[in-house]
Amino acid sequence: MFDGLFAFGHSLASFMTLESVFMALASSLVGVIIGALPGLTATMGVALMTTLTIKLPSSQALLILICTYVGAIYGGSRSAILLNIPGTPASAASCLDGYALARQGHAGRAMGIATTGSVLGTLIGMFFLALFTPLLGDVALKFGAYEFFWLAVFGVIISATLTGGDALKGWICGFAGLFVATIGQDGIHAFERFSFDNRDLAGGFSLVPALVGAFGFAEILVAMKERRPVPKINPFDTVIPKLKDVFQYWRTILRSGIIGTFIGIVPGVGEDVAAWSSYAAAKRASKEKEKFGKGSIEGLMAAETGDNACVPGAIIPVLTLQIPGSAPAAVLMAAMLIHGVKPGPMIMLESPQFVYDVVAMMLLATIGILIYGLVLTKLLVKVLRVPTTLIVPMIFVLCVVGTYALSSRLFDVWTMLFFGVLGYVLRQYKFPVAPLVLGIVLGDLMEKSLRRGLVLSDGDLTPFFTRPIAGSIFALIAIILLMRAPFMKNFLKRQSS
């Protein structure tokens, strides 16, 4: 316990320089603006900032990315409350009560509640990040090739199941992502696959250009199709939250923080599921259920606490298992690998201090969103009046320039454009993009683990099912698939009726 506190204090002190504090505050501001603008997601923001920070030292680059991540998830509440348009998918649940409060003349109070919930949710998630990462790291040391194979499959299966909509469409996208990950040279013998004698394809698709395309360029295409008028923002009252609103719902805050953190740990699920789950749990436990959806302070607090607690929660499996807990966390994991940081089971042995560095970065980001939420709200909401015709060209230039700057390859730009168009088409037909991206991220881990396991067992598949942890993960996957089968759904309906 005291060793952890000392390590955290050492990490925090290392960031107490003028340069680091400025970067943290500036990138948090960028994140808030990205999150506040409808159509721009946290994933897109982190992906773009990854391309722009490629030449910076790893500590500074990751500080910028984490602050952007936290700021973007928080920033989505601004447009959700004022315009009834979620700035990011994670803020959709905040529209229900946030906009209702704004229509009742309490927009300032609602934004104060959102700020309080976001800050407290992030702090709760930080606590579990510092507590669980070393413990989960010790458990992860028991994982071998067999366990990592099923863990990668579980990540794709569960992300497709919980992203909403048709699970089958999610699984199609997830396994399409796994296929994309096999294009190029294999990771063991460097044998070329699906390259068609093309030298660029032989190297495979780079992860960051694919992410920038799927979550950046695709959003540009959506924004071009669905042009929104410049909104009219009504005046609002003070954004300083009342202490009564905070202490009255302390159980809701604690419950939502825990729910958000643990949903973040589940691979590939994300902040939007954390917000809705926290909101639903708060409604079930509330004594004022009738107020939910009509301007409930408790409902808004639950949604904002849950989605922000998910951010540090999603980083826990990144650090310990090299499995992203959300789409922005997948980009963050790619950035760690680019900057020479190797997340995974060995991190507590090779770089234990880095875990506390991440917690310190989270704290600086939390301070940033607290300052912007309480002091600069009236200035920041003016960003919502910026027309789409000005924003879209700027983002497109950043997508192209940032992607090319990664390795100075024109092929990476074409990769970004291809996945951008693919992401746009998938959105039009209601296919989720997150499982596709997670499949690309986890494809390499799944393939290497499968082949290593087969080498260790001399081609025998039995250890994939008989080892305790591997067998448990396989059983969990089988249960999830079975519960989604049509005959099982019909059986459960008959039993319930």
C-alpha cells in the first residue's frame, strides 16, 4: 500500500514541471473541444493526437493522449445538455436528463452536475486502476498462449454483443477485423499472405492509419452528409455545483463509479455501455424513478460518473493483458507500442513505475476538466457555434498529414482513406465499427497465441480446453454465443411467459 503511494507520489512529482502541466492542460482543452463538437469522437481525437505526437518523448506523448481521452469523454456532456445532441456516444445517456434540465432553465446546474460526476468518476476509476493493475498483472503472469488466444476471441465476441444493435452484425465486423490482421507477413515465419505480390500489402495494414480512417475520416463523411445548422444556445445560470447535489447522491456516485470501472475492464465494450448501465442501475435503486428522463439530477450524475470511470477502467486490461477495454483505449495501446512501452503481463516486472505514471497523468487530466468545467464553460460552449464547413476541412488535413507523418508512406494515407470509406459504409448499414477495429488490434495476438499453443502442444488442441483458465474463458464464450442463439431466446421467452 505504502509502496504504491510512494510510487504514485514519485510519478506525480515527475510531471510537476511547467512543460508537463501546460501539455496536460492544453491537451485536456483539445479533448473537451473534440468531445463537445457533435460528430467528433474520443477515439478520433486520440487517433489524431497519436499521429501528431509521434516525434515527442513517450512520457509527454502519452500524457497528451490520456488528457485528450479524458477531456473528450467529459466534453460530450456540453452538447448533450445544451443541444440534446451527444458530443460523443458516451454522452447519449446524459441527453435524457441533461437536456430536460436545460429546458427547465437549469442548464448551468446540469453542467455543474456533469462536471462533478465526471471528476468523481475518473477519481474512482483511478483508484481501481492503481489497485487492480498490480493484482491483475500477477494473475496475467499465469496466462500462456492458450489463455491469450481465448481472451482475444472473447474480446471480439463481447464487444460485438454489447455495442448495441444486431450482435450478428457485430460478429461479422469483428471477424472481418481478424481477417484484416492476417494480411501481410505472419508474425512467426514472415510468410506473405493475401499480399498479391504487392510490396506495400506485404507489410500489412498499419494500425494507427486504420484507426484514424475508421474513426476520423469516416466521421468527416458522416458530417458532410448530415450538415447541422449553427445552434442557438440559450443563456444559462451558474455552473458551480451545489454541495447538496453531490452529498445527496453519494451512493449513486460510488455505485456508478464501480460499474463504470468494471465495464471498462471488459474488452472492447466502451464508455457508452458504462453510461447506460450506470444510468439503469441508478434508476432501479432510486426513490425518485418518476423523475428519470424528465430532469433527474441523480440520472445525470449516474451517467456522467459511469462513462468517465470507464476511462481508467479501460486502461487496466491494456496495461496488464495488452487487450483494450474500449476503442479509444485501443488507439492508446497502439501509441504505447509505437513509443516503446510494452504493455502486458510483464509490465509489473519490467516497468512497474509506468502504471503509476498513468495514474498521475489521469489526475492531471481530471484537474484540467475540473478547471474547464467550472471556469471556462461559457467560453467553451461558443465552440458549438463553429460551423461544420470550417471544422471538416481542418480535420481532414490533420487525418492526412498525421497519417503520412507516421512513417512517410503514401500507402498509409491510402489505408486511412480505405478504412474511412469502409467505416462510413458500415455506419450506413448499421454495422458497428468498434468490433472491426478491435479485431484488427487483437488479430495479431490471437494468431500468434494460437500458433504458439499448437507448437507447444505438438499440434494437439486439447490444452486449449483442458487448462483451467483457458477452459473457463472458452466456457464463457460458449455461454455468450448460446444465449444469443435464436432457439435459446425463444426458449427463454416461453419460460418467462
